[in-house]
Amino acid sequence: MALQYWIWIAVGLSFTLYIGIAFWTRASSTSEFYVAGGGVHPIANGMATAADWMSAASFISMAGIISFTGYDGSVYLMGWTGGYVLLALLLAPYLRKFGKFTVPDFIGDRYYSNGARGVAVFCALIVSFTYIAGQMRGVGVVFSRYLEVDITTGVLIGMTIVLFYAVLGGMKGITYTQVAQYCVLIFAFMVPAIYISFMATGNVIPQLGFGDAGSDGVFLLDKLDGLHRELGFHEYTSGSKSTLDVFFITMALMVGTAGLPHVIVRFFTVKKVSDARKSAGWALLFIAILYTTAPAIAVFSRTNLIETVSNQSYKLMPEWFSKWEDTGLLIFEDKNSDGLIQYVADPKRNELSVDADIMVLANPEIADLPNWVIALLAAGALAAALSTAAGLLLVISSAVSHDLIKKMINPKVSEKNELIAARLSATAAVCLAGYFGINPPGFVAATVALAFGLAAASFFPAIVMGIFYKKMNKEGAVSGMVVGVLLMLFYMTKFKFGWFGGGVEADWWFGISPEGFGTFAMLINFIVSYVVCKFTPETPKNVQELVEKIRLP
């Protein structure tokens, strides 16, 4: 059967499943819309959390960026994995015990101030919009290749689907949809990896296969290092980033994870605190399956790409090459008119431009796997992007309807009108997110990394000190959040968008990249919060007693 038919079948069946679940679990109350009624089983919540967490950045872009940057790309692997452990152990149970729907809700009540709540709403919206832009970009990449439409049309199709089941079902619908999406995405990610690992090394376990020797007796990593040296790239197993920047990026991704509102809210959907701990453990197991496989896929895809295209005749390239050329994400320019593809590190001689975001998706095609495997991967990639986009949409809608309208503007609003406001704000949010998906600030993983930096700079200090430092007051927390998020926004726009006369790597402060600057902004947040706290009124006794209470086991 032709590839296009397989893709329509795989994507059509998976989307039918998601929409069916949305109808079956549609929300009828604000409790069901925000936290699924608080009755989700820990294993189901673990799967939903894993799907929420493993976005297009994890599924599509992480292995892609590792395949191009090698050792340097490991910062994403370490940061995102370590961050989830930090969240599960340090924050999730305490936030669940506090019992609020949203992160701005926690901050508003813990710091006894609508001003703090307002700042938290602003930060939640900034973080979520930056993050969701990466998901919509991922959706566009998948649709542009597999449905043979342009990226803009792909983003619009994805917006329609995710808006439908997010707005209809709320957190209740999203939770059970994400359970299905996890099953789809993990199966889609693992099948090609197992297939290629067996073809390349005879080992069916990808995590072991990429450290094995191929049919020629040469270990794959040694072979890839040799190919890189021949083409002028830095060795795959050695890094080019400074140690300081590696540390700052890893730390920003870790603490940013612990401050992500769409992940934190998942721990409010279970019945009790012990269930929050259990679901965190299950989620870590489900996440580890994909994260330990990504480096293997990176090695397989990079090796296959170089061996397939380097110094080969352009006219003899297989069909996948021209299909990806049509999307604009793979570009060949025959500079010396010899008809051969010169894929080298020297930009003056290099004739091939490959977007890192296509590597995971193109990998089965490059390896000439069966069409059904390629179609399965397309369905999995869409599941990863749409599951996280739905969670982010819910954060945006709840920030507007619950934290802004219900808690600040009109406390007497009826439950029905609050639900309407939530759905309208989700609709507006997906339209804005679609625009940034069509015009992203970078490839998926880099765009998402900026969201983690914003979360690290704004939420993490306020949440940590809100739980573990009972004397932290509203003046300190608000000052720290404002300074942290504005500093991160300034640096991000200066060096990612070229505002304020920036944009040159040589001008980075202390050699820290925009992806790693969230760590610096977070440290400034902590310092500002502590200093302001010491010179302003003490936290009320009842709030200090509340903090003591949520820390009890």
C-alpha cells in the first residue's frame, strides 16, 4: 500500500480516537474542566503526565538536535530528565497538598496578594505561549511532509484538532486523551528505533544497539566520529560549548521543568497527596522509555543521513529527499554544478541544508523501512505535539478565567460563565499560538528551551521559597518574579530577535546562551526576593502556619 494511504489511515484512526474520548469525557463543571474532578488513577495520571511532558521537542526535536550537535545536545537530555525528578520529589506533593487548581492560584494565596496572582498570571501566559509555539511548529513540520501541505496549512489543521478536544473536554477530556496519545507516541517512537537498531547492529534494544558494532565490525560511535572528521565537523562524541554554558543550560532546563504550570497542574488531578507521588513515579518510568532511546535514534539517523547523501548524485537520491525538499526543510544548492551533494562543515563548500527537526521523522525513510512504520511515526509525532499543546491551552484558559476573572475581576461570576470564559480564552490562545507556530523564533527544541528559561526565571524561586521558606513575603516574591522574568525577556529578545542592538554570539553575557540564561535570571530572582523580604513587613502568622502545615508528611 502507498505511503500516503498508510498515513491517512494512521493519522485518521488516532484523531478519531482522540475526538471520541473528548466527547465521552466532556467537562460539565469547572472542577472537571480544570483538574478532571480530582479523581484520576495514578497510573493513568502518570501516562497523561508523560504525554503532557513529552512534547514535540522531546519526540521530534531532541533526537534531531543531538544528531547534529552530538555531545552538546546532551544538555537537553540531562536537563529535562533531571528537571522532572526535581519536580516529582521537591514540589509536586506539596503543591498537591496545598490544593489549588493552578500555579497562579498557589502564588496568589501563598503570598496573600492579588498583585502576586496577577504577576503569576502574566508569567504563566508568557511561558505557555512560548512553549506552545514550539508545539505548533512541530505540528506544521509533520503535516507539511506527510499530508503534503505547506507548514501554514499544517499548523491550521493542528490548531483545529487540538482546540476541539481541549475546549470541549477541559482537563478531564485532555487527561484521557493524553493516555491514548502516550500509547500512540511511545509505540511510534520505539518501533522504528528497534527496527533500525536490529538492521544496523543485530541488537533489538536501541539503548544498547547504538554502542554496538555494525556489520563492518566498527562501533557505531567510532564510525560516526570518523565521518564527522572526514567532513570537517567537530567529533560527535566531543563538545564545543563552554562548561559554564552547558551547566547553565542544563540547570535552566531542570529548574524550568519544576516551574512549568502545565506539568504542575497534572498533580492536582489525583485524589490525594500519596497518589501525586505515585503518579510522579509512574510518569518518570514512562518518560525514561523515550528519553533513553533518543540518543540511539540520533546516532542511527545521523549515520544514515551522511552515508546516504554525502558525495552522492543528486539525481539518484530516493523519493524521500525530494519530498522533504518540497517542505523547504531540506535544501540542496549545487554550487559547483557537478551534480554531487557536497555535505561538509565549511559553509562556502557545503551544498546541503538540513533542518534538525526533520531527523526523527525522516529517519525511517532514510533507512528504507516499510511504509506502515513511517505512517505510525507520523501519528506519534502528532500525538506528542498535540498532547502538550492541549495541556498548555488549559493553563492559558484557566489563568484567564479562574485566576484573572474569578479571583481578581469578578469573584461573583457564575460557574457557567467561568466555563464559557475558559473556552473563549482557549480559542483566542490557540489562534495566537498558531501565528507563532507559523513564524517561530527557532527550531522546536530551541523555542521550547526558551519557555523553560522563562519558567526558571519567574516561577521556580517563588514556588520553592513559598514551600520551604515560610518568612518569604509578598513584596519579596513579587519583586523577584518581576525582575527575573523581565531580565529573561530582555536577554531572549536581544539575542534571539536582535532587539536592543543584540544578536551576536560574541556579545553573550559571560558566554551564556539565551537557552541557558534562565539560570542567571533565576539566581537574580532569588537574590532580589531575599533582599526585599528583609526590608519589608513580615509574613502574616496565619500564612506561616499554612506553610508549616503543607510541609507535614
